[in-house]
Amino acid sequence: MKIKKETKVQLKESEARYKSLVEKARIAILIDDKEGNLKYFNDRLCEIFGYEREELEGKTILTLVHPEDRETVIHLHRSRVSGNKVKSSYEFKGIKKDGTALFCEVDAVILREKKQVIGTCSYIRDITESKKDKIKLQDSLREKEVLLREVHHRVKNDMQVISSLLALQAANIEDEDIQEIFRESRGRIKTMAMVYEELYGSEELSKVDFSKYIDSLAHYLFQSFGIDSEKVVLKKDVKEIFLDINTAIPLGLLLNELISNSLKHSFLDKEKGEVRVTLVKAGDEQLKLIVSDNGVGVKNKIDLNKPGSFGLQLVKMLTEQLHGDMKIESNKETSFIITFKELKYSSRL
């Protein structure tokens, strides 16, 4: 009898300590039955939702849930007590006694008595401040995205203005060689403007869909040189690839020079031909670009250390900018093979 009495005392002491811990916990705890009626809650719950303890007596869990989320919360509760598998942790929008909305995160577990489900026990955290910070951050990111998209759009428009000015200036020049210089300069500006045009229309504002860009660039160059696309065709072997703007611009300029070179010089005496562009991965962070054609070929061997034309000088410079290596193969076809490393955006604070 003495042992039983001591055991009862110990149980009461243990129960008192447990109740004290629950009441002093900095997390809201509530117990409800299968219908969602509140059976127990600690002081922290009253504190979070702004109620006195007696005001919540006889209430249901929906008292604490904002009308926007009541259907969701009651559906999860009913599914849980019915034995269906539902997520135990989720967020919901709560409502205080004074009508103020707050954001809560809850972990709910089933309570059983003699293997029968009698309700649930929920642990609720007020995440309003962190949620507001997250919303502010998302709003800020959206504002920056809109601003960056507008920057891309304005850069593209500014380049088009420069291109138009060059066209007006060239119209007053009679020397054909100088006119050609102006035309090539306009083409290079257009090449850069097209990168910003792709960025403006893309979902990811720091990456260019380069496969799509090649199609646009080739279409522009074929039109610019008056090439019959039924006689000379572009064949592209480029999987879906997105490149950083720091890589896309020099690579776009480089492609402009190589494709332009093929269209200007390779098919003068041929009725039909092909320009091929291949862009593939060539190891860790390495890419390989191959631009080739089956035109008339290169008459004289090109010294890459001393490229003659301005266009080839620019190709060499751009290859170096991409930290790449270039070689030329000229058998039945002429191929420019450039292996380079993708440049990543970096900022210094």
C-alpha cells in the first residue's frame, strides 16, 4: 500500500511538471476532438491569438482560422481523424480575436485511446514576421526583375538607334569600301542587340537561350546578305543550352563573324551549299563551337597569330576573351573549331 501511495505521488508530481512545461512552452499547443472542438490549449495559444482562456472554452479550431483557409484546415482535420494519409505539417492563415490576420505553421498528430482515434494534438508557431519578410523579399525580387527586364529592353532600343544612325550616315557615303565597313558595324551592333532581345523575352533574365539565338542570328544574316535559303541552308547541331550574358555576347559576335564570312566568300561559284553550326559540351565547364561550310574553301592558309582581315582579328580577340583556343581545318570543308570556357557573372562588393 505504501508503494502504491508513493507511486501516485510521483505520478502527480510528474503530471504537474509536464503541465507546467506545456503551459510555459513558447509554442502554442492545443488538443481537439474528432469534430474539431477545443479540449485543451495552453497559455501561449491564448497569447498568440489574443484571447482570454475562458473565451476559447467550447470553441472549435475554426475560431482560430481565417475564413480564407477554413475549408482547407477542416478538410485536413477530417481526413486525418478518418485515418487518411495527409501532411502533418502545413501553413495556414489565422485570425486573432481583434480580426487581425496572422500566418501560422502547424504540426498535427493523431491522438488515440485504446487504439481508437479521439482527436488530434497540434503544435502551432506564429510565423507572421518571417512570412512578411519573405513576402517583402519576393516583392523586391519581382521589382528588380521588372527593372532588369526594362534595362534589357532599353539597351536593345539604344543599340537599334545607333544602328539607324550608322545607316543614315552610310547613305551619304559613296565609297563602297567605307559603306561595307558601316554595314558590318551595323551587323555587329544588331548581333549584340539580339542578345538583349532574347533576355527581355526570356523567363530567366541572366541566361540566353543560345539555340534560339542562333536561329534568330542566322535568319538575320541570311536576309542581310540576300541569301536564297533554298540554295544555302543552315544546319544546326545545338541542344537546348542557356548561356550567361557574359558568354553570350562575345560568342554571338564571334558567330556573326564566322557565319558572315561563310555567306560572303564561300558560295560565290556554287549553286547550293551548307553552313553548319555545332555547339556541344567538351568536358567540365568547357564548350566547343564548330562553324563550317562546304563552300569554295580557303585559298591561302590562315596564320592565326597574324590574322589578316579585321573580321578574323575580331574572332581571335573574342576567342581570347572567352579564354578559348581556336584551330582551322580546311579539307573538303572549312571548319573553325573553338573550345572555350563559359564565363560566369561575378560581382565585387
